[in-house]
Amino acid sequence: MVRVDLNCDLGESFGAYKIGMDEEVLKYISSANVACGWHAGDSVVMEKTVSLAKKNGVAIGAHPGFPDLMGFGRRNLNASPAEVKTYIKYQLGALQAFAKAEGVVLQHVKPHGALYNMAAKDSKLAMAIAEAIKEVDDSLILMGLANSEMIKAGEALGLKVANEVFADRAYNDDGTLVARTLPGAVIHDKDLAIRRVIRMVKEGKVESINGKDVDIKVHTICIHGDNPEALVFSQKIREALINEGVEISSLRGDE
């Protein structure tokens, strides 16, 4: 049987600001990427999100980003690989504390936003992220854009890796994500998203924004928690995959 993980970026509310529908989405996913306070989230939200994920039997991963709350971590920062390495360690350590307090073990690390997109192409940034993870806890899985520099860096260091694809994002011909500033970058049509996901999982291919078929490897599928369609997407994609004979399971399969 084909098995795939369904993940979502959660814990992105902070202070008086509510982002996403975490409690509802957690019922349909198998892994949660929890914001660590720099691009979104705060200590109260981190604690609540870890607790909710545990109650729902959802595996937990750290979702570290650039220190850019105003830009939601989606603005490129001119940070050196050495700086990025410390960014990952700092945020990973913060979420580990909440996980330990709840009696759960983190499953993975998935960089956020601009850091994710930059490291997908920049081998030095990718290696800095992989090194940070290995030095903190080499049992953690590095979740990164399928076939990207992050996956290569993780494999080079002997980490377990998870190739990630996106239900609600358009792809360039080289397998990278279309920049959010461009038209068509975010997919809002759930039926189109479902068709694309099923093809990625069953055929290992996705159609680029230019109509070209791109080979893609799938371990985990992301649904963005800040997408207004996140709840509907998570429900319908899960249902469609199960109907296609695909098992939904966390990356370790035993969470």
C-alpha cells in the first residue's frame, strides 16, 4: 500500500492575533509543523499547539523561520549560513522544551517561508540547516522541498529526510515553488489541488505553471494553515487519498 504523510503549518497565531484553524485541521492531518516564535507563534501558542497535537495523535515538528514577525518570515534576509545554523538551533530548542513538558518527542524539522525557499536552492544554507539539526538531535527528520538542496544536504549528513510537496502551491519547471508575488502561485480550487496531489502521489509527477510535467518524489504533502481553504483542503485531500487506496500516516508511522 502507498503511504503518505499529510502535514500542515500550525501554531501561527500570536498575542491577540488568530491565524488559521488549528483545532479543526488537526483532526485530518498526520504531522504538524509548529511555528517557533520568530516568524509567528509565541510561547503560549506553542504550548497550546503541542498539547492539541498530542491529544489528536498528530506527530510534531519544529517550523523555524527568519526573525521576521512583521513579514511572517516570507521576506528574504541576508543571513550567513553560520547565522542560519544558530536560528535553527534556537527555535528547535524552544519547541523541544514544550514537547518534553508534554511528554512527546519531536518528529521533524521543516524550515519556514523565505528560509525554506532560499535553502531549497542554496547548498550552503541547506547544509547549515542540516548541520544544526544533526548537532541538536540526529534522530529528527529533515522535511524539505522535494529534490531540493535541503534534501541533498540532509542525505549527505546521514539524516532521515522527507520530500515535501504542496497541495496549494504552483510549481516552476525546475520543481521549485512559484513566488507568491506572481499570479497563480497559490491554488484555491480544491478540486484542482486534489487532482494534482493524487497525481503526485500515484505517478510521481506534477504539472508546472508552464504546463510541463516535472518528476517529483513524495513523502509528505503540505497544506498551509494560513490558507483560508486549509480546513476544506485537509478534509477533502485526506478523503480523496484514502479513496484512492493511499494510507495517511506520520513520517515515522508510529506516532
